[in-house]
Amino acid sequence: MLVDSHCHLDFPDFADDLDAVMARAAAAGVTTMLTINTHLTRAERVVALAERFANVYCTVGIHPHEAGNAPFADIDRLVALSAHPKVVGFGETGLDYFYEKSPRDRQQASFRTHLAAARLTGLPVVVHTRDADADTTAILAEEMAKGRFTGLIHCFSSGAELAEKAIEFGMMVSISGIITFKKSEALRRTVSAIPLDRLLVETDCPYLAPIPHRGKRNEPAYVALTAACLAGVKGVPVAAIEQATTANFLALFTKVPR
């Protein structure tokens, strides 16, 4: 039993064979999937996809890449969308200074709006951060000081400092197929020190397919490969990773039925 805590099933990459993708996920033991919204203009489409499949849930939000192009994140809109039973969190939001497809001030303002919605509703926020750890942790700390909220750092690929800060803030850390890559030894060392009760697994599909599928389209079934690698890193049986990451997901995303 596994949960893919971050996927993009509404992307065009899955338009032609989504039913087959879902069947392969089930065969691999992936019982629940969280499909992530990246642009509020597509929120209804993401919700409709979640409604189509009993074991798929979704978030609503604006990716940092879209923060400068999309209508500005509006807290009332986010909160209204979150009333839907299939919407279980916000995001993905955060900061991306690697590509910088949106101005930093727009990214930061959008990020804070999502965090305010998380604080107001009690729903978790999915945080994307790349080459922006210092600003990410500073904003999380400032917003947390206004009132607690929950969330996770998705597709974790940073160092120990960000992991420690996430744990300090009471957040989860989600591990993607990057952990399987040959050159990810530093990441594996960092992840080995993260407590098991703070870990999730994800695909971020259609991106970042784990070894041996690297370079090909990723899909939810492959989260089992990430879980197996994580088990090796943590020195525990795969069943322990399955049990812990599923329990952690359900503890964080409280709207998802147990």
C-alpha cells in the first residue's frame, strides 16, 4: 500500500492512456494519488479528474513558475475551492530561483497567500523550493509566527539545513525519484537522517522518473521504486516505508478518508 503524494495526472502527457496508467498504479500497490494544481485557471479540470477516480485527491494553487503570469493568488478563491471534498490542500506554491520564470516578488507574495489560506483552513500546503532555501525558510518562519499551519516540502533535493527547518516547523518532507539517481549520494545522506515519521514519497510525474526509467515519462506506479530505494537508505524493510509514508500522508491530509 503506497501513496503517490505528488503527481500531475491532468497534464497532456497522460491524455491518451490515463486508464492504463491508473491500472498499472493499482497493480504496483499505489492505492491513493494526490494530483497537484499548478494554475488556478485549471483548478476545475484538476477537481474533475479527482472526481473521476475514487482514489485520487487534489490540491488547488499556483506554481511559482506561473506566479507572474496567472491571475494573482486570491485567498478567497483558494478558500472557496478548498471547500470541495476532493480538494485536500493548497499548492503547489513556493519559490523557484533556478528558472526564475516569474519575478521573485510575485513568487513570494503568491507563496504567502497560499500559506495564509493554509493557516485559515487548517489544510496543508505543498511547497516547491529550488535554489531558494534561505527565502523559503524565512517566509515559512515569518508566516508560522502569525499562526501555525501544516504542509510539506515536495520533491526534496536540498541539504540538511532545509530538512531540519522543515522538521522544526512541523512539516513533512517528500522524496521523489531523484533519490535513485547515481549522483544523488549527498541527498541520500541527508534523507537518511530524516525521521521516518516525517517522510512521504512521490513521483512528480510526468517528470523525474526513477532509475531504471530515468529520461522516460514518469507515472504513479513508479513510486514503488522510490519507496524501495528509500527503504535501502533508511535501512528498513520496504513494508516499513509503505506503512510509514501512508500513515504520514493520512496524518497530514486529514480530508482524505482513512
